[in-house]
Amino acid sequence: MSAPARPVHPDSAGGESQAGYQIDGQRLRAPAIEPGLYIVSTPIGNLRDITLRALATLAAADVIACEDTRVTRVLTRHYGIETELFAYHEHNADRQRPKLLAALAAGKTIALVSDAGTPLVSDPGFRLVGDVLGAGHRVVPIPGASALLTALVAAALPTDTFLFAGFLPNRTVGRKKRLAALAEVPATLIFYESPHRTADSLADMAETLGADRPAVVARELTKTFETIRRGTLGSLAEAFGNEPSPKGEIVILIGPPVASEPEAEEVDSLLARLLENHPLKEAAALAATATGMPKRDLYQRALELKAEAAGDEEDEDDGEPDSDDDGAA
């Protein structure tokens, strides 16, 4: 098979763009795209987890800004894309960012990728996006794979509210302090973690957040040796503490805290206050929202409180006259 044609920007000599890519040996031409910065999501493991739009964008761009050219080159070679690769990462960002801004000012098209997944998640790309927008250039997101979302949908933990907390501090003291700050967040917590720190992090999580809290450790998602282990923080901390350090990319997910049921006195006090300004059914509904308790139980208790209050009023009305009222002559 002949070598794929080198991408040509539509503004350069030669007329129509010849940029292209291949899928399963079939050569496809990438349509021309407007100048700007394109945030392109790439696979987190399986090279087939990339969108057709992402491939067309990478092929049509003048430059692909990437964390590690060796990693991105595996992807571009696989799909027959020969766009120039430009190293852009946290260690050279301050030096390389002006070059990318200058290229955009000259009407070039830049695709920004990370080593895997969606750019700007746990990488320095957000600074580039801010500067690009500040300079008046276009920023176009090209969605796709994301490790945190891939792990979340397979974890069997609540998905209605979740918090991505990135990487925890390396040292135990800082890690526990950060975990303590997140302990009461009413959401599924998602962390990225290094393999050699996984056991220590799980132990600190079990100690700080509670050993009974449900959790999941996802490893090597979409890759050959993908594993998803579910349990509690205590059981997972014990298991990983007795095993060699895992290999590959790690995502840890922790279920939201279970709200403790308020004391009966607190519930009665809340219902009494609500009944002063709301009908019985509405008071029970508001109390259910505030406490997480079943509305039916709160409605029944509100009925009892209302009946007790009515009985107290009747007792007061039936009382004996005071001794200093008019007496016998």
C-alpha cells in the first residue's frame, strides 16, 4: 500500500486539502476545517474507540499538539495520519504556548490531544484554551473517550451526581486531609491514581471515609486486561494491601455517604415548625426532602403531632377556674 498523502492546509498552495486517514485499509479524505484550536478526545486504550470526526480533524489539522509524541504517533500511524506532531506538556507549556498562539494568528489549524482520553482533564491544556480564547481564536471540542465516564457507567454506583477529584496528594497527611474535605460531598467520588499508590490510597480512604462505604477500582479500561473490582473501601483496601502493586491506569470510585436518619426529637421539631405555615401534606413533603425519610412516615407522624396539639388545646379549655376568681361571700 502506498504511503498516505501528507496533509495540506486549505489555505496553502495546491488548492483543495489532500489530508486523509484510513480505516481497515480504506483510504478516506478529511474535509477541510476552519482555522482554530480543536480539542480532540482520543482512545484510553482500545484504538478503535475514536470517532470519525476526531480522525478527520487530526488528519486535516496543520499540527497536533500532544503530551508525548511517541504515544500519539502510535495512534496516527495506525490510522495513516501524517500530520506534524508538536510536544506540548506541563514541563514545556510556558515555552511552547506562544508558538501555538502564533500559529493560530497565522491562520493555522491546531488539534490538541492528551496521551489518552479527553484533553484538559488532569493536564495543562486549560491554560492554552484560556489564552486562545483571549486572543480571539476559535475553540472547538471534539468529544470522545473519557476514563472517568467509562469507569462510572460500569461501577454500579449512583450516577445522578458525581465529582471528579483528579489525583490525590502523594503523601498520607495531604491525602487524608483532602479526603476529609470530600467526606460529606453527596456524590459519587472519582479519582485517578498511580498503580504504586493504589493500596495506600485505599487504606487512607477506608480510614477517613469509612470502611463500609461502597467502592470500585477500575484498571486498564478498554484494554486487554481490563478489570473492575467492586466491594467496600475496607475489603478493597485489604485485598490490594495483600497483593503486588497493580499495573496500568487506575480509576477509583467511591459511593456517596449514606445520610444518617435524624433523631425522633429533631424530626418532631422540624414537622412542628413546618405545620405552623404549611398544610399537613405539604409539611410532610418538605420534611421528606430535608431528611431523606419516607414522606408517608412523615405524614403519619405529622397527623399524630397535629392530634396531640389539638388534644393539648382541649385540655387547656377544660381547666378549673383559678382560686382567686370570685368566691363565696
